[in-house]
Amino acid sequence: MLKFRYLILIVLFGLFNNKVTSQNSIYSENFVVELISGKKIKLNNFKNKKLLIVNVASRCGFTRQYRDLQELQNNYGDKLNILAVPCNQFGFQEPGSDNEILKFCKENYDVSFPVTKKSKVVGKNKHEVYAWLTTKRLNGISESIVKWNFQKYLIDENGVLINHFNSNVSPTSDKILKYL
């Protein structure tokens, strides 16, 4: 009888415990991204550090966040990787070629973090990394929509989605820094 009561308590606790935990790892998907340089890298190369994935644009009101992203790279590079993903889907604010984008990043913000080739982050043809980031069925944590340039997705050391942050959240905001 006592075992039955414990079983009932365990079941009830499970029903009313709303905390969701995920074992879904972006690293188990074997995703590959192509950098502007043409080099292809596996996302699981970023394992064992947190990873901040940001869709970027050079003609956006949030473009100055490149400076904050580089500051994060400089100050937290021992425990954080940054991956910039140029996108031209919001207001056509990233119209340049891949080489023009890289030149802009280097000349204006001296970025040292990797920048991918221009990609789609919304719609049917979005990059598979963004499909994983925005789909709860895949990431196990949350459903989201990339609403504008400089939306950020933070991944933990094991590839599990921690949270996403809208464009108006600075990369150096306490909302992000608290996870580092």
C-alpha cells in the first residue's frame, strides 16, 4: 500500500511539474555551415562552449550590435563562441555580396568571430540551423519566429537551446550575460 502511495505522488508530481527539460542537442544534428571564406564547419566544433547565433545585417538600425558582439567575443571568448549569419530577409538590409559583407564587418567592427554566407532564417527555405532553433519539436525548448535582424539564440555547452533574445536586447545585456 505504501508503494502505491509513493507511485501516486510521483505521477501527480509529474503532472503538475511544468518545468520542461530537453535533451535535444543542436550538435547531434551534424549541421554544417559555410563561412563567407568558403570553409565549411560543423556546428559541433563549437561544443564545450556556449554558442550565440545571430542573424545580422549591415544596413540595419541594430548594426551597431556588431561592436557589442565583438566585445562579447573579446571578453568571454574562453567560454562563448559567436556565429553571425547574414540575412537579407528583413527590409533588404543586407544586400551586399558575401565578400562585401565580410569587408564591412572587418573594416567597421574588426570582427574576429565567424560569419557565414548569407542565409535565409525564415520561410520554407530557411537554413536547417534556423529550422532547429525556431521549432520546439526539434529543439525541445521553445517555438519562435525570427522577427528582425540581430535576433539572438543562445545554446549551452552541450548544444541545448537556452533562450532566444529579440533584436532590442543588446548582446552585452544582463539578460544574456547572466548565462555566461
